[in-house]
Amino acid sequence: MEVVQVLHMNGGVGEASYANNSLVQKKVISMTKPIREEAITKLYSTSFPTKLVIADLGCSSGPNTMLVVSEFIEIVSNICKKQGNQSPEFQVFFNDLPGNDFNTIFRSLPRVQEKLRKQMGGGGGPCFFTGVPGSFYGRLFPSKSVNIFHSSYSLQWLSQVPEGIESNKGNIYMASTSPPCVLKAYYQQFQTDFSVFLKCRSEELVAGGRMVLTFLGRRSDDPSSKECCYIWELLAMALNEMASEGIIEEKKVDSFNIPQYTPSPSEIKCEVMKEGSFGIDRIEVTEVNWNAYSDEFNGGDALQLQLQDGGYNVAQCMRAVAEPLLVSHFGEAIIDEVFNKYSKIVADRMAKEKTEFVNVTISLAKTG
């Protein structure tokens, strides 16, 4: 699997699109807002740049794409108003892999620009928006050209499926039944990728530049713990069920692995310290329910409805993320059946146990 070619969220605005199934990600962006506010305020208040360059890495498409950059622009504009300073010009870069639906982003720009103008009352600086296709596990920008990088729910994706994991049969990711060599291979791939990421960003950031990064991660020291692997184990159950029914070949399931690693805070911290270009301002762990709509329900019949709809909601969220990977390996014909089975499995598990994603957010400042 060539990850750079295949990995992207479902584009467009259809029923299975990322745009319509990314409420979990929106909640995480909302939860981590105080960390971003602190970072952009410190950045602007210590350097007062006349041009502020913001890059959102792994931007995807849909309503979430504009949330963070609009927030950064608004915060800086408000600081300028309070201090009587002229607002800087804003250059915003949206980065994702080449398969990303950049057209949906560009179509939304006039609406976003109009909203920003109203919010800033005409007092903000001009804003320029650019798409940058390419992997963030390599250089994307000229040296010392970016003031702040942001990334949310992207850096858990690896540059490739780790090598040497052929023994991970019956699993599609790290799992409780994965051999130790598989867990080690995943961790080593994360170490390699994240160290490259840090080196590239340190070269692209201006002196005193900042990064705020949110990973889908885990609290546990065990990389195969349920808090990070369970969601994929349940998808593996759906695929294995279809293999037992003869709908797909067992060897196709055995050769499919998700290119992802959900790190712990200590693992992230370790790589930052090893690379040496950044100081850590903050590192925080939060949780969000698998079913992003869970807060809208209360006991009784409503709870039963939540569990039933919750399975579908979670399956749709995961479909928006994983469908392109599955299609590239298994073909399109099985997709509806896979996620139909998956939604039932998820609904059953949600009725019996607490199901949450763990998020690790780190705020970094370039020290060199």
C-alpha cells in the first residue's frame, strides 16, 4: 500500500463524506482551544510580525478545516485592536496529501473570508489562502518561513505500513493478540516518522515559531491497549466475519494493516527531547466519546436510541476516514456490507462498556 497515494478522508459532501462525519474531530478542536489561544498569543505578543504565516497540516476538508485558522486570525486581530497596533497580513497554508479534496476547501473560501471581515469589523489585515499538497514527513515550506504550525488528528497516521508485520494475522492494526515484534515495528515507524516531522518543521519555522499538535493517542504505556486499538479491533471482527462467510479472502484480511500509531504522552515527549529543536510549553490528555452525539441523549428510550444510532454514527465516522484504504485493498463492492456489520458490532460494545478516544495535545516552541 502506497500510503501517500491512498490515504485521504472521503471528500465531497455526501452521506459518507468526512465533511458530514467529523463531529468528533470538531469536538476535539473545541476542547483544545485554550492551548492554541495561549500559543498564538505568546507568539504574536513576543514578536509582533507584520506578516503572520499559519500552516494547518493534515487539514482534510469540510467545516473543521477553517475553524483553527479563523480562530488564530481573530485572536491576533483582537490583540491588535486592544493594543492599537496595525493588524499583520495573514498567509494561511492548508496542507494534506494529494488525494485530499482541496476543491471543497477552495469553494468555501468566499464564505469564510466574508465571515472574517464581519468578525473583525474591517480592522483585520488581508488574508491569503493557499493549498499545499504533500506529505508532512518531508519538507513543505522554505526555511524560516512559517510562524505557527497546527495539526489535529493527523500525526497518528504513519508514512507507511511498518515492515516485518506479516505475523499480525487476523488483525488489521496492533491488537491484544499481536506478537511483540508487531508492536515494536509500529513504534519504530512512529519514531522514525515523528523525528523526521520535527526536523522538517524546525527548519521551516522562524526563530521563536510555535506548533500545536493533537494526536489520537493513549494514556497507557501499552501500545495494544483497548483505549487506542479497540476501534480497529472491532473493524477487524467485521472483516474476519466476512472472510468466514467467504465474501472476502482470509489472506486479504491478513495482509491488510492500518498505517497508524497512537502514541502516549511520554513517547511524544521522548521524540521531542531527542530531536532537540523544541521546548515543551504544555502537554495535555483529553477524552471524547466515540459517538459525538452522545451528549444529546438522556436515559430510558433515548439511551436505547443513542446506542442504536451510536453504532451507525461511529461507523460513518470511521468510514469517512478508512474507506479509501479499504477500497484500495479490498475493492468497492464490500464496503457497504463491512460498515453495516461494523455498526452493529460497535452498537453492541457501546451498550456494554465505556468507549472513548484519547487525545494528546502538545504545544511546542522552537528554541534554536
